[in-house]
Amino acid sequence: MQPVTDTALTAESAWGKINEQGKFGLSLVNSKKSGVVPSEYAVFINWNDPNPPPENQPPNPCPYKIPSSAKNGSFRYVIEAGEKQHVDFNLSDFPDSETKHQN
């Protein structure tokens, strides 16, 4: 997640890795702290093969249909200030472009 608002001057990018149960947590890229700073973020979802093929072999295809808005960062998500928040991203929720607010 990359900050996109005026608070981007103080917000850090965040990243997370999905586990086998589909759960993830976010950590700040630079400070390595858990969580994120309240801001509006561009969301990027990428797939990295956990079992890449041997060298000189074609890459394994991604088993998921990742919408273009999840790949190119046009999907926006707002993290509000306050209590710890639970965020779910379902690939079927990613339209061409939209902002979701977490309450």
C-alpha cells in the first residue's frame, strides 16, 4: 500500500504477505513497525510463486485472476485514525477504480 494523500509526507508505504489461511498483516516498509499510518492508500496486489520453477523454465502461471485495479494501484483504501482496524481484501471486490472507507 502506497500513501496518496497530503499525509503521504508523514505516512510510510506498507506491505504484507498472505499466509496459507488467506490472512495478512501490514508492516511499514522503512521503520518495519506493524500496522499503517492513517491515510489514503493505493493498493497493489502481486503474486509471487512460492515454488518457482528451475532456472531456464517458464514461470508458473498465477492461479488467481488479479484484476488490473489491484495490479496498477488504481484501487484506493482509506485507513482512518483510531482503534485497530480489520481489513479484508477480496479480489472480486476490486473494480476498475473505487475508494473504500474502513469504519
